[in-house]
Amino acid sequence: MSASPTPLRPAAPRTAPVTPAISPAITDAADLGTVLGIWAHPDDEAFLSAGLMAAATAAGNRVVCVTATLGERGTPEPERWPPDRLGRVRAHELRASLAVLGVTEHHLLNIVDGTCAAQPHDAAVWRLAGIVDAVAPDTVVTFGPEGMTGHEDHQTVSAWATEARAIAAPRARLLYATTTEEFVQRWEPAREAFDVFLAEGLPLRTPADALAVELRLTPAELDRKIVALRAQASQTGGLIAAVGEERFRQWWSTEAFVAAESVSSGAREWGTWRVAA
């Protein structure tokens, strides 16, 4: 979720329209079966799905995580945190974070942070499809086409994951992480100081009746999520210290997802931001 941004805004971006969910939203992660999360940087999986992973592993479900990059450029202080050092630190943080959540299967694609869009698209999709095929998930979770924050790496990983699932596990449920009006209202007081949503139209305000999965974390699940996020201190420590743990807990106490087939917007309709060179 974090990096040093260079915003690039389109003239007329649009929010992603979603159609109402046909069935009531799933509220228990145990119902998701084997879960495969596909993300761009360490901490993406924790912010957007740590509660889901904690609840799923607690229920005995298999959970596998894929991370495209180590987020080695994810700092506003590159002199203090040169890429090699930050990448090493974030790799350790990610392992600790996943351990808190009971996730023992992790795949790192070893792509350089900020270069996902520059990778050969078909090769990346087929590489990811091989992982999807091996895991045989019931549910795949990833970013929506807007990339949650508008980050180009996020948008690219969303496209890869969507195509890889279609190739290797077309019957698996594909979920895109989203945000709701409730989240936006909670975030608003801190938006000026901590605005990671850098494309017009973000954050998303997905209506409740369009959600395929809505997890309101129990206190115990939220405790595990906060510990998992704290484990990635290079990215979360300053934010938690600045806003206080209670507000931070409120922000991330609900995890929301829409079914991929309900989203009709493509990533190219969104602005993007890239890590600074």
C-alpha cells in the first residue's frame, strides 16, 4: 500500500461501476475454501486481507500468498533506506507478518518494485497461472482494476491475476478488494496527511449491496491483523504512531470484496502513480 508516489492523473477518470451482488455477502472466511492472495508489495496483503487470512487459517483452510515485488522503493527517504536494504528488511517483515496469520506458503516473483507494467505481460501471466494451477484455489483475492490506490504495480498485478485465474482456475471465485462509504468516512479526517489514494475517484465507495464478501473482524481477528501490520514496521510504524492505534484499528476493522464479474471498468480508465526513480 505504500511507496514514494509520482501522481499521474487522467483528464476524466471514472469510478468502477459494480452491479449488486446476486447473493448476500459472505461474512465467514471459512466459506471461501482454499484462498490464494495475489499482491504487488509486502503489506498489501495485510492491509486488505489479513483478517480474511487469519480467519481462514483458524478454520483450517489453506491460504497461499503471492507477492510480486519486495517494495524496495517504498520510502520517502531513499538515502536512509536504499533499495537493497529496504528490500531485505521488507522480506523479513513479510515473513513475520504472514507467520502471525498462520500463512506458511508464500511465493515471491522477485520483480523490481515499480516495474510491473514494464514486464512482458504474457510471460508474467503464465508464470502466475502456473502457481494458480498448483494451488488449485477455491478463491483468489487481489486488487480491482483501479489498483485500490491507483498504483501502477497494483493495477498490473490485478490484470495478471485476473488472466491467470481465467487460464488455470476458471471456476475459482475471483474477488477484488474494495472500500466502502463507511471506510471513506473513517479515513477522511486523516486524508490530507496520509492520502495514499492518489487517482481521482478514489477511494472507492462500493455500496453494501454490491459486496460479495464483507468481513467485520472480531476483536481477536483484528488483534492478529494489527500485529501482522505492526510486523511490517518500515511501512506502518509511522502511520500508527501518528494516528493512534484505536483509529488505525477502526480503519482496518472491515475487509470488503466484490466479485470480479460485477466490475465493468478497466485499469486504463484510471490514473496511476509510480514509485520515484
